Amino acid sequence: MIFGALKLDAAKGAILAHSQRLPGRMLRKGSMLDEAAITALREAGRSQVVAARLDPDDVSEDVAADRFAAPLDAPRLKRTRAATGRVNLIAETAGLLRVDRARIDALNAIDPALTVATLHDYAVVSARDMVATIKVIPLAVPGAALAHAEALARGGPAPIALHPFRPLRVGLVLTELPGLKDSVVEGTIAATSARVAALTGSLLPALRCAHEEAPIAERLAALIAEGADILLIAGASAVVDRRDVGPAGIVRAGGEIIHFGMPVDPGNLICVGRIGERPAVVLPGCARSPRQNGIDWILARLFAGQPVGTAEITRLGVGGLLKETQARPLPRAKATAAPAPTAAGEPERDARVAVVVLAAGTSSRMAPHNKLLITDRTGKPMVARVVDNILASEARPIIVVTGHRADEVEQAIGRRPVRFAHAGDFAEGLSASLRTGLAALPDQASAVLVCLGDMPLVTGRVIDRLLAAYDPDEGRTIIVPTYQGKQGNPILWDRRYVGEMMALTGDLGARLLLQQHLEAVTEVEVGEDAVLRDFDTVESLASLPSRLRPEIASDAG
């Protein structure tokens, strides 16, 4: 690859090394300089540009990233499209990530241009978590190095694998001694239930008994009869030996002890056994707390179907110091918290990108009809179809801003899992509705997708492409869909712009802010004109697909 400053006369066909902000236009890093781009640079007073010319064997960054990522893909992982030399691997389900460090190290040693970064081995991940990123550092890489990396990645089992959590049933035996408070027992049940639920399992009704070997064995047998897949024992007193009451109860029930103790703190005093094929674990005292401790590591492996024996347990020491100190606090209270339900009963998802649907206007251009309430030939109101399309995407939560005929809009949406925010000042214009929606954003939302209630053709697939392009670490903080070069809607905004959006007044949306932040705008060509088409007049309804076209559109035609 030839890299350096090129005079504009010799720059045609080269790859731009750095983004160039020009009047009314942004030339982005990695784009090929065509005649139009060179003309724009000349008109802006530039005489040269820093760019790269590829050698015959070179592979451009996006093509190289896609090829490098392909053999790293694995079941239950989703590979994103290559952009600026980067491809991400996203978990499609909750599970336990396994990473072959030796293979990843070998891949990273091939050429500094080719890099793979992953979460740590045995990381617990949720659906939609990024587990790895493949990044091509320069604008192009030698084809030989890329071919070497592809061959090494394919040479054996996948270096990155996601083992899904299984919906196991867990039985819990709680032993009691005189003086043990009910609050302690209830806290143990609550903490265990949260852990199990976070791993997609369910906790059977807990059974209590005296802190003695025989009653423990009886309760274990009862839980097996109820179909428990994993057996847990929470003793009123900590286990101090593999022959103590809890482990003895496992043996008496026909089981065996595999390992006692663990190089993880908190969590040292754990005892792992089995009854037949069912794991049976005597919990350490720290398991009464919701804070992360050794039992979280053991349960995650069991739910993912991974082996938990002496060899695996004794290798947990490096990184096993989990105990909090004032010098190194860890926010572990949230580690096992179950997702909170929304008002509509849907579990709360990761709120990385929230959605604001603007559905408060008076629909004056379609009077006397309200465009949002017009039903298509399937009987579905337009605003409901917009919401359904968003629900088919990964964006959550969805906030619908109401105003004019708010009760009817809410009724049209029905029991769909959305939140409503009423704009009492909707008559002041679009900005008033936008402010209402932005004010309702959850604290954990890092970005917001602003959708219009009269654009029923924008699909969840298109929305997911906008979400995939959003990357504040790489400066992609405003994402705009385009069709044949024309900018459309919806637009995704990083939270940093909310203050400016809240300051807008009148009947103006946030689009006017685009010119003020050209360097942050990433355009995503979606290949369909749905992002340009809103339906706010009776005449426009006639251009809808036939199955979505209401009767009034036919009458108008």
C-alpha cells in the first residue's frame, strides 16, 4: 500500500485517509476519491489530500474485516456488516462464552493490521451483547497475511464459542438451627431465585429441614422426585469439611462428593458433588448475598452444560479475588438482579438505544381524517403498524408521544409493550412532541431513535441496520438512513445531542442539527425508499402497497 499526501490531479481512485469536512458535505475516511469528491476538494481550496493507493495484493479494510471475521463466526453469534474495517460478533442468546486464548493470541500475532478482541473466557453474556470485535487497523492489509489468518482461524474448533444457558429447574434445601432468623432464610431464597432466573432457570419451592444429615437426604430425594435438574443446599452453618452435614446428606441420598473448597473469595467454602447425573452443591455462606461470588461462576458453568470438576475448579484462582475493599469497590449488587418488568409486562431489555415515536400531531393535512388512526385492509391502524415494525427490531424501550386524540391513539396501540408520554403542548409544533419524548428517556439509554408515526414502511430490519452503525467510540454518533443519496427517517441520535434537541422550538424537528454536526453523521444506504416516504395526505395513501392501502385512498383515486 502506498500512503501519503497526493496532489488532487493524481488522487482519483485513491482511498481517503482522513475525513474531510467541506461546505455542506463530509468526505469520510475510507471512501474512494471519485471525480465529484476531487472537484469538491478543489472548490474548498484544497490542493492535495492524504490518501492511500492499494498494491495489487492488498485487500481493503472492510473486505479484509469481513473475510477475517467469517471463520470466527459460530452458532448463536451474529456477525455485523463490516464498517470502517470493523466487524462485531453479537450474542444471539444468553450463555457462557468460551474463548481459546492460545488461538486468539496466535491470530493477533500474524500481522499488526489484523486484530481480534474478545470478552474473557467464561464470560456470562446476555442476548445482544457484543462478545468480540474484529478490527483491521490500516486502510488495507496484504492479501498473504489475511489468507494466513483465515487458514489459522479455520484450523480446528471455533476459537470463540457461545454455550447457551438451559432452562433448568433448581431445587433448594435450607437447613435450620435454633435462632436462625426468618429474614436470613427469605434473603437466601430471594438471592438464589434471582441468580437462577438470570441464567434462564426456575427455582422450585424451597424445602426446609433440620441441620442434620438424614433430613437433608430426604429433602434432596423429594426435590429429585419433583424434577430438579440441579440441587443446592444452603446450610444454617457454613460447611467446613467434605464430611460435614451438607456433603454427608448428598452421600446419604446416593451421591458423591467431587470437590470441596475453591480458590475464589468470597466463595471458598463450597462443596460440589452429584447424585446420579444431577449436580449437587453445598453453598458457601456468601451465597445468601446478591453480590457476585464463587457460586455465580459455578452456576453459570452448570447452566451452560460445562464441566465442573476438580480440574476446572482449581484453575479459578487467577481472577478469583472478588472480595470488595474500599480501595477497589465493585458494583456487584446488580450482578444477579433479574430484569424488571415494564408496565405492559415485557421484561426490560438493555436500553442502549431507546425509541421515541412522534404520534401527537393534529394530522391537519389529512383532515378530517387522523392519519395515525386510519386502518389498512388488514384492520391495523397506521400507528400500530409503525410500532409493530419497531418491535421487530432490537431497539428498546419504545416511547410513544401522544397529544391530539391521545385516548384513541393509545387504544389503537392497545397492549403492545410501549410507554406513553403525553405532550400537553402538542399544538405548539413538532418540537414540543420531541421534547416530551426526550424527557421520558430512561437514564440508561445512551442514544435515541426518533421515529415518525406516519412512516409505516420502515421495517425492523432497517432499524437494526441503523443500530448496528451506531458506535460512539468511533465517532458514529448520528445515524441517518439514505436512499439513492437522499437522507430520510428515522434518525438515531447519541444522548449527547439531547440538550440541543430539547432547546428546539416551533414546528421544527431535530434534522436542522445535522448541518451543525456533519463530522458525526454516518449515512446508511438502506436500498429502499421507505425511509423517504411519510403518508400525511389522502393522496399519498394511494401509493401504499395494496394490502396496506385504506379504503379512503381508493376513494381518492
